[in-house]
Amino acid sequence: MVQDTVSSETPTPAWRSGNAHLRFWLVAGLGLLLDLWSKAKAFSTLQASEVHTLLPEIVEFRRSLNPGAVFGLGAGLVALFISASALALGFVLFLFFGSGARQRGLHIALGMILSGALGNLYDRSFVKADVAVWRPANGGMRTDVGVFRPDAPEGAVSLGEWPDGHDPRLIPAESVVAMRRQGVVRDFIKIVPDFPGWVPMVGGRNVWPWVFNVADALLVCGVILLMGHFWLTRDRADRPRASSAQRLDGDSDAAAAPTT
């Protein structure tokens, strides 16, 4: 009879590994620095309405201030977003400190998520702008971001470009639903191509109509890597179970076989 042996060696946890900490914090730190530097560079070199082509017909840079969450949703709920970001950061740290020292892909993914969350959390906490929510004459609802100017004529609200208030535009005061000062996220990357005309429903529409930043890209890539890691880990864990089940079935068949 052959007896299976199980290694008694316990894997080293990530919090006790210098290499694990190096991977995690280095990716997080470099990602955060790249995000904050690129935002500052874009908003210091681009004019408010300027478009800079990086790759023709593919990617261009243009300034945009996002008063909401991803894709501009939930404008005005800054306190909620900051709280959610703090919870997400805590969850990332929980996953890292609960991981093994050799889970390199997991540490890189968590570092990317941490840097992306910190980058946008910094903007919502320290980058302030004025926001006007108003109803245009043609219907619907519009949100404009900039700087309120005190020199607005009677019956109007004057909103200049962020951060210096230049090139003001007038908004009829009676159409304004809300005015507030809040934290905003600096976006500047725009994906340009359109879907081919033959694609049903979306033909001719922009592939990615939103403007985003490096932090958003790090978050998306980090989540994809994290999901891939969990999928591969589960797949590897299922293989020994299947092998053990097959071995047990084989042993049972052998035991049940008649002897001569």
C-alpha cells in the first residue's frame, strides 16, 4: 500500500516577505506618481478647449473635470466616493496581507489597484472646482465644471474655465438647479475611433465616449489581472481534487476486483 505524503511546510505570508512588499509598494508608488504627474502635466500644458493628438485616429489628449465617479456618474456624491475608496483601499491591503509571498501576479494587480484608487482619491480630496447643474432650453440636464465669477450680470451665473476663471460662459440663473464647490477628478485621455458603420446599434458611435486618466487605466488593468489570478488559482486548486477523486476510484476498483 502506498501512502500519500503531505508537506508540512507552511507557505511564507506576504507580510513577512521583503520581496512581496517590494513588488506591491513599488508598483503602487510608481503608478501613483505616474498618475499625479500626468494629470499635472496635462492640465498645465493644455488649454481648456485644446486637443492634442497623440496617435492619429486612435488617442488624443483633452482636458476634462469629472465631478462624479467612473464615466461621470453620481455627480455631487463626493463624500460617498471618498468613503467607498477608503473601504476599497482597506480591502486591497487585506488581500495583500492575507496572500502568500510567492503570489507575484496578485501583488502586482493589487499594487495597480491601490495606485489607481489613491490617484483619484487624491483628486477628490484636494482638487476643488465649482459645479453648476442646470436645465438647458432644449431640455435635459447639464453639469458644467469651472470657477464661479463674481462679475456675472443680473439674472445669470458666470462660470469660467478651471482653475483661473478665464473665458467665462453665462448660464441663465432661473435654469440653475444646483451650485456647489466640490472635489473633482482630472481626466485627459480620449479614445477616438468609432465603431464601423455596419455594427448593429452602435455603428458610427465612439468606441469609448468617456475621457479618463492613468488612475482609471491602472484600476481597470489591475481588476482584470486580479480576476485572472483568482480564475487560475481556482483552476489549479480543482486539478488536485480531480486527480485525488480519480485515484480513489481506481483504488476502489482494484480492491473490488476478485483475486485468483
